[in-house]
Amino acid sequence: MKINIQITKQTATYPVIIGQGTMSTINAVVEKMQPSAAFVITDSHVAPLYLATLIQKLDRLKLPVHWYVFPAGEINKNLSTVQKIYLELVKKVVDRSGLIINLGGGVTTDLGGFTAATYLRSIPYINIPTSFEAMVDAAIGGKVGVDFNDLKNYVGLFYHPQAVIIDIDTLQTLSKRAFLQGFAEVIKHGLILDRPYFQLVTSKKPLDFTPRQLEKIVSGSIRLKAAIIKTDPQETKGKRKLLNFGHTIGHAVESLSLQTRKPLFHGEAVAVGMVAEAKISELLGMIDNQEFQIIEKSINKADLPIRANNDSKRAIWQLIKTDKKNSGGKINWTLLQRIGKAVYNQPVADQLVNKAIDFIKG
């Protein structure tokens, strides 16, 4: 299956190839681009699984192939890691005709995309996402960046890939927890945009979907997200803010967890954030308690967390107020009018936010 994405009339169309065994298409994609060299960025978890296979395929193209493996984990998605990759790119004499290939999950596609966007004032890149979260969200849309101190994705820009290759077979090597966290973004897409899609993705436990059904879910999320991004490529008109549902409180919860011995995955934190922000929607009378219960139970059914018991309210508030999505000192909330429809730039009294934070803290 192939989905062609064109964000604006000025940007080139790029393919998103989805299926089982699609990593084998990498040579055909790269050959069309005719790069001077290929440079693979991956992490220490993914490298033992797929790096050798990818390099073996690329070697058939008779072009220089280099790679860099960074220590896995969100804690390493920072400017220090980017600097180390820059040094390796310079050492290998990768020029502006070179190509970066990001092989891994959301941390890798964010980090690698940022590196590609900023090295030599930008060189092309391809994403090969190997986590479910990256397949349905991080690898698509052109948001690239790194964390700064404890601030999630605080340094970044918009820079789209030349292609995205999604091989459903790579999901077989994910841990259960890593796989499940990706469903938070899938559920979010249904909640904000498409009630039938929400019903589809919550009709079973995530592990009960077949590979063919997962292809359908991945393509569904990509189509929904691409349609939103096309209307607001750089989040300047507003509609792209719909995709931030669950992320204002979710990013705060995630950032705090990174300071502990048991950090949350991004999707786990977003799941907690969605419960909190759905609760705000209920407190404002935008959705009723029945719909809130459906949302909370669906997230729980997906084996995602719905509470953040270890975070102090004060710490959550401090991070919410520094959220990069805020404007003029005001917190811009994306909330639900109903399952399948969200609205953005909603004002919320601090008292209601406090109630929602109290709720997720149990």
C-alpha cells in the first residue's frame, strides 16, 4: 500500500509505503534519489535487529554507506547527541547530496530529522519507523526536534522526509509495552477527527489485531493526520493544534517521569494527558460523563495508563506553563466537543485544570 503526501503546492509529494516486508523497497527509493552517500541513524535497541540487514541492502547500490548508533532512550534526544552525529557526518565527508536514513522509533525519527534539517542547511532524509508510535505519528508530518533540559521537543522545526517506509513486520520485535504505547496516538486520532475510526481501533485489545488489520489502522491514522497537516503545515493557522489533544498535560507528565527511575513512554504520558484533557472537556460541559467514561475505559482497555500518581500538582503546573504551544502567557487547550470532534484554543479556568490534575493523580 502506498499513500502519497503533498503538504503544499510548493512542496514535493513523498510516498509512505506500508505493508509487510516493505523494508526491501529501500533500494528502489534511494536509487531514484541518487545520493552521494547514505548515512543511517539508529539507536542501540534497533541496531542489533535491523541495521546489518539495511546496510546489506544499501551496499548493493554501490554508494558509500555509513551509520551512527546512539544510546536508546528519550534522555538522549538532545543537542549533545546531535553534535556527535554532526561530527561523524563531517568525518565521513557526507556532503549536501548525501542522504540520512532514520531507522527506529519516534526518538530516532525526531532526532534524525532534526539532524538532517540542520546539517549543511539541510540534506534529504528518509524515515523507516520501527515502532507503532512512530509509524502512526512521529515519522509523519515533518515535525523534527530534540528535548532541551527537561523541556520536551523545545528545539525543532518543520522539515519533511523524502519518503517513509513502514514495515509492519518490525512490530514483531517490539516489547509489549513499546507496542501498546503507540495506540495512544491512534486513539487520539479517532477522538479528535473520526468516531468510526475510534470505534475501529478500540474494538479489540491492541495485541489482538492481525498484521493486515494493523496495516489498515496505520494507513487510517496517516490519512487523518496528513489531511490535518495539509490545512496547517506549520501550525500557524490553528487546525494542526487539534493534534495536540492530550499533549499539554501529557508532555508535563512525560517530562517529570524522565527525572525518575521509571520514565514513561511518550504514548503512555499522552494516554494520561488524554484522560485529563477529556476530564476538562467534561467539566466544561463539552462532553457528558457517558462519553468521558467511554474514553477512559477505551484507554484503559488498550492497557495504557490513566493515572499519574507520582507527580506533584505544582510540578505539573510549572511545566504546563512553559509548554511551547502557549501564546502570550495563555495556555492553548485542545478539547473535545464529542468523540470524533475536537476544538482548539479553548480557554480554561485554572480551577478546572486543578480538578483534572487531581483526577489523574487518583
